[in-house]
Amino acid sequence: MKKSLIALAVLAASGAAMAQSSVTLYGVADAGVTYLNGNDNWSGVTSGNNLTSRLGFRGTEDLGGGLKANFVLEGGFNLDNGDGASGYAGAKAGEGFQFKRRSTVGLAGSFGEVRLGRELTAAYNATARYDVFGSVGLAQSRLWADGGVVDANANAAAVTTNQRVSNMVTYVSPDFTGFKVGLNYGFGETTNGNSDSSYLGAGLMYDNGPLSLGLGLERLNEGANSVATSDIDAWSLGGSYDFGVAKLLAGYRTSKVDLAAGENKRNGAYVAVTAPVGPGLVRASYNRYENKLNGGKAKADQFGLGYVYSLSKRTSVYGTYAYLKNKDGASLYTLGSGGLKNNGSQQGVQVGVSHAF
Amino acid sequence: MKKSLIALAVLAASGAAMAQSSVTLYGVADAGVTYLNGNDNWSGVTSGNNLTSRLGFRGTEDLGGGLKANFVLEGGFNLDNGDGASGYAGAKAGEGFQFKRRSTVGLAGSFGEVRLGRELTAAYNATARYDVFGSVGLAQSRLWADGGVVDANANAAAVTTNQRVSNMVTYVSPDFTGFKVGLNYGFGETTNGNSDSSYLGAGLMYDNGPLSLGLGLERLNEGANSVATSDIDAWSLGGSYDFGVAKLLAGYRTSKVDLAAGENKRNGAYVAVTAPVGPGLVRASYNRYENKLNGGKAKADQFGLGYVYSLSKRTSVYGTYAYLKNKDGASLYTLGSGGLKNNGSQQGVQVGVSHAF
Amino acid sequence: MKKSLIALAVLAASGAAMAQSSVTLYGVADAGVTYLNGNDNWSGVTSGNNLTSRLGFRGTEDLGGGLKANFVLEGGFNLDNGDGASGYAGAKAGEGFQFKRRSTVGLAGSFGEVRLGRELTAAYNATARYDVFGSVGLAQSRLWADGGVVDANANAAAVTTNQRVSNMVTYVSPDFTGFKVGLNYGFGETTNGNSDSSYLGAGLMYDNGPLSLGLGLERLNEGANSVATSDIDAWSLGGSYDFGVAKLLAGYRTSKVDLAAGENKRNGAYVAVTAPVGPGLVRASYNRYENKLNGGKAKADQFGLGYVYSLSKRTSVYGTYAYLKNKDGASLYTLGSGGLKNNGSQQGVQVGVSHAF
């Protein structure tokens, strides 16, 4: 929530006109030691357990008349080994740094904001914010991270994760007494002139005092070359209420697609709580995942508990514990390397440092 | 033409000596929606239509006695999807950010400037500046961008586009009453000790009030392993005259090489005009391309029209229209994805935002 | 030794709290012309001959009570062609920029400093500092750069050069009357739960007035899948004494591993001298390398001479000469492209500019 601001003096090449502007260099360096106990044990240094490690550049220019131009360039990296690769689909080990987290240019005014480029979808922004583990680390909700609307074979051009979409035109409304709407259209950019691989989504957010609600709607247009024989539709819902002494959160997400093997429906839900304890925050969540394919059903439960101890507004040390249990012989998810125990379970801990700059 | 300047205080490790210096962080974020009408229609979000999207770092140090040291590190990226790849030969989809637009270190004084590294050639700088569309977007002149002196199989080490060359020693003269000369030698860096793949070029510029002229000369030394059986030679000429109410521009480029199939000669020419209209600039150009191979001749015509509306000195919205027509059944060029119509033509529009920082 | 410091004002998102912080953007742009005389002659523009070309971001935050948080993100690049690849194992031509030189987050206090991530090992830091050519360029000591403890097949996850290790937990002690200790543990991160590929190392440094000493100890845990049938052990020792008019330096390094072909032992030693002459520094070194495999022994000698002329504290021009001679028909090392002469020798010169920012 804090930003390093570099004050810049913008100089005309002629030396004549002079205006004030700002470019912000910002980022996160987060690494910790992770231990996993499953079929085999695994230990190592992992990056981005509390906040994703990232480096970004962004700026805003006041154009007058209430109009502003802005840009954001943000990429992830693995702090444990320096790789630029950052978890988007198609990333290779050792790959260079790039602006895969966000690359946008936009114009903002009283009408809201219009942006072009790659970023988190409005649907994701509306409801993933209720994951108390911030979509990172062992105990993150896998509703968005692993499962969900996008299959790997679809929309290579427009969608490279199920959280971020490339080639988008985005509209974000101003705040209407607590309500805010975001709309995304991601071009499929197919060469045969149809709408294959295009993405359409919307997010609705309501924030008023202690109450926060979010709704996300998504459709990914599937082409004939995909493993899917229908469009992929998804919706998600979430909310939180801050009682002061503690905050309660909950979320739900479902997606549906027809595959050659039959209808595939993925559902997931979580309830979570955070409570300030001392200089830090206790976080706990319970997730339930379901994956139904042509009548069959696979299920998994996940429990997470963590504490974030703030050394300052920018720097924290954290500890996280997660337990995952796949039911009935399924292997829907793992927490990481090392594999599941025979009973389908795996548990792990992470201890580390998170520094925002 | 504007730069974001970060004032830096250079501190000796000992804390003793202190001097003033500057490093500049700069760049462009440009994206728009492109629609192409050809054999198939194509639409999408594209990066760098008015100005190439880029991020750079550069600095200058005053060494005293009129001598200055400088460096430039500049890379391109695709704002539509965050890729670091930026159109140089050999770039792969998803490739990381790198300083392929320019990476140089130099010393400048009353003698001019000597630089080492990769950058635009002097020949390109001298004459490509008369393309009113700035060598980017649908309506750019393809004299430099697609056609020209460098074939893909040659000089992988030293030349990775036909605009920029690696491994160069560059000299740029001071201004002599409007005249300026640039010289480039790019090492071929072959292991067998000969001069294969080396690049030699020169650019002459004359700028005096409303009149501007440029001449470029280039030779690429071809080795036995290339598809070429001779060196590749090229020269280009261009000029402009600013009448105030409008500016007229024209350019010509020709290259020649012997291939196994016979002599290959590429020629191209354009005439163009820009005129300030309201807060923006109207730009129009007509290009003619010719490719002669062993007696046969392929031709194409291209027409471009655009308007750049300046919201500030750094931010613009733009619209560009281009029409390309290959003659006599040839398919010399396309404007982009979707393919040519049966009559060899394709047209397209781009609307977008360009923000320099 | 100098740093460009960007003063940053850290603003709370609420606009309320405000604290001072700093992020430093720094780097080196170094390129020169290299000529090699061996079996074939080779010439070209090369990057990082006096100081490795690099770009980095680093910052420190004062957490109060003597505690500080810090991060370093630093990557190398090839200034001659703009590539992000920088000599680490597995780097590909044209690869993007990434933080392979260093990516760490740490906490420092009166207890010393604990860091997580990838960086130079403490053993390397303790003794490689006596190489008068700074481990770069033609005349660098190859004790660390090419030979040494790490074979290419081992520890792909944790060790990607023999100087830097990924996935490390690092401890650096405070200064005890001139003594300083560094400890590294690099996780192997194997999925089968054993300690294969893990790295353990220590460095001891003593610096007191004109006298400087260093000791490095390393063990790389080899797994069954490696070409090695034992762990790899190495130790190194070095020192220098500054007589004012000149500084004398010396170093030794040895590593041992059992291969299928028998015991492999690599030894190397150097003596060196630097002396301030005019505004610059003369540097000279003599290296002797030995590689014993199952009784057989290959040897090489290397002589280097250089001058670094300082135009300022940040900018230098340099010239370096190196002569390498492999003995008794061996081909332990080369200076670069072009191959060895029939007598096993190669020589070369480098002239260039080095600019730190």
C-alpha cells in the first residue's frame, strides 16, 4: 500500500516548457524457507510467499480539465534464483524479466478510466480480494490460482493465466456511492476473423464502511481447435465484514465447460478470518474444491493458518501453515513439490521476509 | 522529445567526494486497437503504433575539459501482452525484456562522439527520419522496416535487424554549420579470422532552417555460408522542407545483392506531407516498392493517412489509415495478419494512445 | 565504489504517515574492442572487460532499534548486443534481462545480516577479491571463472555458476576487529527429500590496515545422477599487502571430486601486483593452473598486464594484455574465440571504456 515516489522534473527538449510529473519505481522482494511434508519431504527457498516478488514502473500525467494519462509496467521475478519467469502460462525456467503482471496505458477522467493492454481481470479483482492469503503462498485459495475457467489449450494469444488477460480493452467506472464496475474485453486475435479465444468479463464491487462485496462474471470464447466444445463460463462471488476485533470473509467460484469427455464443472468456496494480534495479523481460511466431470466428482479440502508480523508498514516477517487433503482417492491439488501422501494429503510451512519498496 | 530526469546525488563510498550527475529513466507506453481488412478480417490490441513502446535508462557524466561520458540502455516491449520481445530478428514470443533497441557507452567532446555497442545505424538515422509515420504502425514506410539490405541468413552475430547493428564502433561528428556525419563499423565476430558478416555504414545529415537532407551508405560483408554470393550494398536519400503551413518530405532507398537465383535489387520511394491542424498533426504518405530478381519485377503501392491529436507534449491520441496494394499478382508486403485480398490489397485502421514518460 | 542514489519519499496510501527511504538505481556500462591471436585471429566488441556490465536496484529501510531491511536486484547484460544473458550456466543467446547476479532480501542488525536468495558465495567473496583483474576480461584469474568445484551436470537447481548460488540462506557476521565471517547454505531442492545438490560454504575475511586475508571453504553435495561419485570439496586462500607504492596479492584454490574416470583434482595459484601510476593503476598477474585426473596432469600458465586510466571516479579507459600457454599438449583453457595455436598458446588485447552509474 506504500509507494516509492521518484519526483521527476520533465524538461522540454527545447528547454522551454517545464511541467511537473512523476514516475514511480516500486516493487516487492519476498522470500522464505518452505518445508513440505507429503510423499517425499521437500525444502527450499521460495519467492513470493506473502506478496509476489515484483518490480514495476508507473506514472501519471495531469492533462488538465480533469483528464489524466497513466501507464503501468510491472513484472514478476523469482527472488530465490533471479529468474524473470513469474508463473504465467508458457513461462520457461530461466526466462527473462518482462511486464507480464501488468502493461497498460490509460486515460482517466470523471467518466472513469479506459485502459489498453494486459492486466488482472475485473472479475478477478472483484472477488479474489477476499482470499486472506492474497493469492500467494502455500495457503492461498486455489479457486483462482490453479482451477478455473481457462484451460491450457485455449486462447494462447489472449489469455496466458486465468487471472490476467492480454490484448484487453478495459473500462473501470468511478465510484458511485460505494459501487464500482469494471469491464474487460480481450481480443482473441485469431487470423480467421472470428471471435475465437476472445475474453469478456465484468466485475462489480461494493465497499461501504465495514462491508465489502464483489461479483465477477466471465466468458472465454472457445474455438474449434480447443479441447473444449463450448464456451467457458464462470462466475464468482465474495464478501467481507470487518467487526473491528476480527474480519470475516467468504468467497465462491464456479466455472462450466463442455469437454469431449462430458460437462466439466468446477466449484470452490472458502470462509476466512483475519484478526489483528499485537503488531501483526492472524489469518485463517478453509477452502473446499470440487471438480465434476461427466457425473464423476473429485473433492479436496484445504486449511491455512498464518501470522504476518509487521516490522514497518513496508516490511514484514511471516509464518504460514497449510494442510491439503484430496478426498476419495482424487489428486485435485498439491501444495507443491514432493507429491501427496497415500491418503491424498500434504502439509507445509513457510517462514520468510516480505519487503515492499 | 521530452525526458523524465531523475536528479541523482553521487556519493563516494567513503562519504568524502560528492559530484552532481544524472540518470534518466524514460520510455513510451503506446497501445491501440487495430482493424485489418484483407482476405480475412483481423482485430486486436497492438503495441507501438505511433511511437514504439520502450523503457530506457541513460546518463551523462561531465568529466571536465569538455569531455563527457555517457551510456544508453533501451529495450522495447509489447504493451498489449507485456512481452519483452521487440521486433528484432530472432525474437521469440514471450521473450524477456532486453536492451536490443540500444546499448552503448560513449565518450563525447569537441571532436564529436565515439560509442561502442548496439544502436541504430548512422545510415538509418540520416534518412529514415523523413518517414512521417516514424517507422512504426500500419502506415510506416516499409523501405527500412521489412525490405532492404539485410537478409535473414546473414550476419546473425552483428546485424539482428536491418536498422540496428550489434558489436559496433560508432563515430558521430560535431555539427559543422548544419552538416553532421555518422560512421559505423560492426564487427562480424567470425571465428575464422575474416571479415564475413561485418557491417560498414555512413550517414550524412544537413539541417539548416526549414531544409533538411540526409544520405545513407551501407555495405554488409557476406560470407560463403550466406544465401548471398556478393556483399550487400545499399544507399538511401531523403529530405524535407518546412513551408510552415505544411512540411513536404521525400525519400528513396535501394539495395543490391547477388543471390543464387540472380541479381536481386530492391528500390523504394515515398513522398509525404505533414500539416498542423488544430492541436494536432495531419500526416499523409505514398510509398512505392519494387523488388527485381533476375529480370522479374514485383511492385506494391501504399497509401497512409493519419492524425495525431496532442493532449499534452507527452500524451497523444492518434488515428491511422493505411491501404496497401501489391501489383501484378505479387505479394511483396502485407499490413499484418489476415492475409491479402485476391487483388493483392489490404487496408486497416489504428486508433490508440501514446504516452511518453 | 560510487553509487547513484535516488532520494525517495515514501508515502502511505492514506496520505497520512510519511517516512524517508531510498532506492538506488545503479550499474555499469563497459565495452571495448578485443583482439585475439591464436589458431585464427578474432576481433570484436566485447562487454564487461574491466567491470561486468550490469543494472541493479537496491534499497534499505531503517526499521528502528538498529534493525534494517534491505533488498538487492542485479542483472548482467551484454553491452555489445543488448542481450540480457550474462554468463551464468544455462544462459541462452538473446535471453532476456534477469536478476541472475543477485536477488536477495535481508534483515541486518547488530547480530550481522541474514539474507535469502541468490548471490555470490561467501567463499568466493573472501578470496576472489585478490584477483587484480576483478574476475572479468581477458586477464582474469580462471581459478574461479572457469575451473573449480562445480561441474556442469551437478546442482542445476541450486548452483548455476561456480560463483553464485541460488536458493541460499546466507549469514554475514559483523566486523570483529577486522574479522568477518560469511556462511551459505543453498538448498538442493530435490523432490526425493535428500540433500543432493545442496551447497554449503563459508568465507573468512580479515582486513586490518594494509593487510588483507581471506579463506573460503565449500562443499557441493553430489547426487547419484551426477557424473561425480563423491561430494565436491574446495578451499581457497588469498591475501594482499599494500606497501603504498605497490600492492602485492596472491591466491590459491583447490577442488577435489571423484569421477567415474578417477579422482579429479584442480589446483591453481596466482601472484599479482598493482601500482598507482599517474591517474591510473598498473595491474599485473601470473596464474598457474593444474588439472589432475587419475594420475594424469594438465597444466597452463597465464600472464596478464593492464592499465586502468581514471577519467573520473566513475569512468575509466583501460587496456589489457593477456598471454595464455597450455603445457604438454593440454588445452585446459582458452582466452576466447579463435582457438589455441599449435603450441597451446593464445594472446590478446582489450581496449575499452568502463562507466559506472
